[in-house]
Amino acid sequence: MKIGRSGFLNSLSGRFLLLTVAFVLLAEVMILVPSIARFREDYLQVRLEKAQLASLALLTTDDAIAPQLERELLDNAGVYNVVLRRDAVRQLVLSSPIPQPIEDTYDLRTISHAALIHDALREMLTPENQVIRVIGNPVEQGGDLIEVAMSTKPLREAMLDYSARILVISAAISIVTAAILFIAVQKLMVVPIRRVVAHMAVYAEAPEDARRMIEPNAHILEIREAEEALKSMQTHLTGSLRQKERLAQLGSAVAKISHDLRNILTSAQLFADRIGDSVDPVVARSAPKLVNSITRAVSLCETTLAFGKAEEPPPSLTRFSLRMLVDEVLEAELPEEGVVTPVLDVPAGLVIRADREQLYRVLSNLLRNARQAIEATGEAGNIEVAGGEADVEWWIRVGDTGPGLPPKAREHLFTAFQGGTRKGGSGLGLAIASELVRGHGGRLDLLDSGTTGTEFLIRLPKAETLMET
């Protein structure tokens, strides 16, 4: 795979290479600035030492030296004059005309490191030639103080030349260091990461093939942990795919059986209806029971087929009044002449965000189950629907005064074909309702169920995406 310049810079290798070069250069610059300051200090110290040696020619004789020799001594030292203080006496030992006024004075005896760096940077950034005075301690106890006047042009040129050589060396060190680190990162990190990515791509082509699973062998702890986590995920995913494939095949077989069984039961239902007209009193009494049994069997087949074909779309979230929705469900599910009395505790101004049609189906299922549970007792009862909101979610509580759920139903309440709450039920209603609520990112929970009734709670998150929570 070819990677262009922009692609390389966006890769881990490219980013690491740029960061390495940048950090090495930064380190070299941090070293360069103090080095230049030290170079300047050494340069000035050398000028002071040369000036002190030049002054010895005069101090060793009582006769005056020739002007030409004095000029040669000063030129060799690179200064305009030399002042020595010996035995508390300040003496101008060597001197020559100074071309311009002295701009500044630097005392190397008491100067700090920060001042050395500041003066060196200012020297380099000042292109004009200046005359400065430099004060220091004579070597070999040659006096109390030595003072010279000198030009800054040779000093600046020497500093620039030194800086250029340091920068060239720094660039070479940066390139070599970056290359070594680049090769090391490629071998230690990029190659193992690419191996993991390649295994993911190969596994994605045929996740049911166990031979495509990664075998952890990285020596780097973090990458090996990633490989082990990937293998664990692949193992579980492959097992789940195999199980789902078997369930799909089983579901297809069940659907075919249910389809054929429904046709057979429909025919049997027709014959059962005719048996009901029999003059035999025993047959006439048994016929309604037979018809009810066949009707339940047909209903189970139809429900199974419908559940197998169900593909619930993602919820279409809109804002609407919860009170108006509950009123519609109560009107549809609780007839006025029935034994069930609705109790409504939903604020009229409460507006929620959800899929209105899907939430209608959820509430309709809960209210229908509650009504059928109360009606099965033959006594009057209440169904309460309450709603409200908290900081992060809306909640809807549905409770009834029925006999409560059987213990067996509570164990698999939201599992298809296992959580039926009444005799002859398929257990699909609550399973579908729970699935619809989960599609909103919420939960459908059983709060309580006992001899005094049953209570469900729906929680719907206010956040539209997981990242907002």
C-alpha cells in the first residue's frame, strides 16, 4: 500500500519522526544558548589574558616602548587599551585611539549565568559594531583588576561562526537520533500494531474460521494485552456466530413447522366448529374446550411467525406530550364498563423525546397485561400510570392491584417464549416491549410483584447520544 507525504505525516511513524526531530532540536537549542554564553565569556577572558601578557612588555622595563610595538601588542590582544590596578594604583598600561564612545561595561568577576546568556543574545542580535569595556581578574595574581576596551564586531563574528558549527552538529545529531528512534519504533511498536490490524482484517473476512484468530506473541506488555483482548473477543464472537447460526437454522425450521402446523390447526378448527353442532351432549360439552385449545395453538403459531419476521426499525425520536399518549392507550385498553379503574398521575405539561408509536406499543402491552391479570381474579382493581423526569432521564411507572406474577414468570420475564405472565401466553409481549425500550437507550424493569400487585418502571434517557452522558 502506497502512502503519500500527507499520509505518512498522519501515521504513527511519521508523527513520531517529526516529534523526535522537534524534541532533539529543542534540546540542542536549550544547550546552544548556554554554550554561546560560555563561548562569549571564554572569548572575553582570552582577550583579558592576551591584554595582560601584552602589558608585561611594558611592566618589565622602565623605558618607554615604541608606538609601533605598542600598536602590535594591542592588535595581537584585540583590544584598544589595557588598564591594570596593582597595589591600589590604577594604571593605563597600553592605549590607542578609541574610534567611538564606549557603549557598555561588563564585569566578569560578578556576572551571573542569566546575565551571561542575556548579554550573549543581545550581542548576537546587535549587528552594529560597538566598543565595550571588559573588567576581570588578572591571571597568576598579576594585579587586583584588569580592564580593556574592545570592539564587538570580531566577538559577534566569532559567536556566529561558533553557533553555525553547533547547529550543523546538532542537525546531524538530530538526524541520526531520529533515524535510530524511527527504526526502533518501527520494529518495536509499528510492526506489532500492523500485525494486530492485519489479523483483524483477516479475521473479519471469515469470523467463523477459528484458524484466523490471533495468537498473542508480542514482547511489549501493552501490545500483548491488546492481542490477548483481541483473541478473547474473537473467541466469544466466533462462538456467538456459531450459536446464532444454529439458532437461525433452528428458527427457520420452527417457522416452517409453525407454518405447516398453523394450516393443520386451521383445518382442525373448522372441524371442531362442526363438532360443536353435535347432538351428543358429551361431544357438545367437549367441543368448546377443543376449539379454545386449537385457537390458542393457532395464535401461538401466528405469534411465533410474526416474531421471527419482526425487524424493528431504529426509534424516530420526536417530542410529544406524555399525558396525551397515556390517555390514548388508556382509552384503547381500558373499556369504561370494565372492572378496572385507571389512576393517572402524569403532569399535563410533561414533554418527552421518544418514538411515539413504539412507546405506545410498550404502554399498551403493559396495560393489557395488567387489565387481564385483574380481570382473571374476577374482582375490581386499579391500574396506575405515573410519569415524571429527573436530571438525566424521564420515567414512567405502570402498576396494578392484581394478584402478582408467578415466580416462574419473574425468572424469564423479558425472554421470548419463556416469560409468559398468563396461561396460554407466548411471553413475546414483554420481550418486544423491553427490546423497544432498549432501542431508546433506556430500560424496562420490574420494580415489584406480590399479592398486592405488580409495578413496572420505564426509564428513557434525555441524552440523544452516548457521548452526551
